[in-house]
Amino acid sequence: MTGELDNAQWLAFDRIHPAPTFFARPAWALALADAVPNLRASALWAIVDGERYVVPTVRTRSRMPFREHLAFPMGGYTCVLDSRGKPAQAGVGGRVLSVLASSVDRLDVIPWPLAPVTIEKAPAATYETAAIDCSGGCERALAGVRGVTRRMAGQAERRGVVCERGSLHELGEYWTLLCEASRGWGLERPTISRSLLEAVFARGDGDVQLWFARVEGAIAGGGVILYGTDELFFWSAAMRREYGRYRPSNALNLALIAQACARGVHWYNLGASEGLEGVARFKADLGATSIPYHQWTYSAPRFNLYHRARAHLFSRTGATT
């Protein structure tokens, strides 16, 4: 048996049993729906072995009568949640996803890397995140930080770098910083939109925080962090190159590791860094462990048939024009 929770039911479930990662909470799905017109928040459920499991997704709006669910676009994850809001065991989670896949026309799913599921079919794509285990407390988490990285953070402090939580009123300043940094990375614009950034803050309450590294009051760098009950996710980061000698990134990351430990979460998740060798090395120097994770795609025969026919039609139209 399968079904779909309405948003009021999902929000009520989350208030009692908040998910371990922010990406599996309704705030993320609702923010995506606010920022992207063809998406709407949708939590699927399935009963397996007599227990109901919930899988957060967004559903695409389409003129065709297909049920297409994504979990999750834009670098997010989902999690197969049991009736207590805890991640399902790996094998059970895979079975739940298979059951749900048979009830919809398409399901693209990226399970939370820190609660992987076991699925027999080959993944559509494989990625890698980097995470620090904070379950042993701050001293143990910081013990994994490479010596040179700790020294640079110490230099930052001696040079007057102050890491502190920013206010919502400073979100525009962070957006300006992110745009500047994106141009320095060779991008025309940030990989996240301003509308999504604002929607995440509007929906996330205290589980979404803005942090800055300041030098004599000026913003040298900053970032946005997302909290689940078991994870601090460093979602967005930007630094000003002219302040590079102050090592604001080192200082900010060590401050956020301490915040993760103070909050009592298990993981400090730095996210993926495919193709960015320097970023991957920086995360390793912080003591982060690389963790692979996968994306799986399920699609029904009628969905595949429609898209094959559509592709064939467009190819023939293109050939005759």
C-alpha cells in the first residue's frame, strides 16, 4: 500500500519526528516549490512489513498525466524515514523505494549518504561527499584537522578574524558576496538562485543559519548552514579573495565544527566537490572522510514509451525543416 501525504500531514509528522538531514524535511521541499514554479512538495509513503515509511520528494507539475517525483534536485538528498522519523535500515529502505517506484511513473532518488540504502539495480550516477564525525565531541572532531589547517585558523584569529552568526537582514550582503565569488570561479551566476536562497531562510526558521567571517567589521567570507537532527550541512560558502591571507575559510570551518558539536549533531557534512581537487583537499585537511553516494532512477514503461515517441517525433521534425 502506498500514498502521498498532504503538506499539513507532512509538517505535523516533521514537528514530532524531524528528519536527520534538512534535505528530508518539508522546509526544503517547500522552499524548492516556492522558488521553482513546476515543483510542489510531496512526501510519499509506503507500508512495508506492517510499518509505514515516509520518503520526502518534490513532484513535477506537467501537462501530461504522469506522476514524476524527484528526491532531490539541486544537490539535495532524501531519506527513507520510519514511523519515528529515523532512517530505515539499508535493506528495508531499498525495498521501500522499490515499492514506491512501482506506484509512480518516474522516481529519481538520491538517498542521504549518511544513511545509505541497499538497491539491487545499478545506479544512474555516483557522487561523493565529505563529512566529519562529530559524535565523539568537539575535541575528537578537531583532532582530525590537519596541523597546518589548525595553525592557519589560529593565524586568522590572531589577525582579528571573528566568526559569528549573521542576521536575516544581512542576506542581501551574502548574496552580493556569493555573486562576487561565483564570477571569480568563472561562473556567470551562483549555482543557487536568490529566490531559492530566500525561500530556504523563509521556510527553515532556526534550522537555517547565515554565518560570516569578519575582519575589522568587514565581511571576508561567509556561508549558509542547514540543520537536520543529525547533520549540519554546509550548503553554500563564499570568500573574498582580497582577504585570503587572513584565512577566513579555515577559521569559519573550525567555528562551524564547534557549532555542530554544540548542537549535538552526528555529522558535519561539507557536501560534494566533484571536479574541484583543491576543494576536496581542503575538506580532507579538515579531517573529513570521503563517502560515496548514488542516484537511482525508476521509470514506468508507459513513461519510457511516451518519451521515446516524443524524441522520435522531434528528431523527424528536425530532419525535415
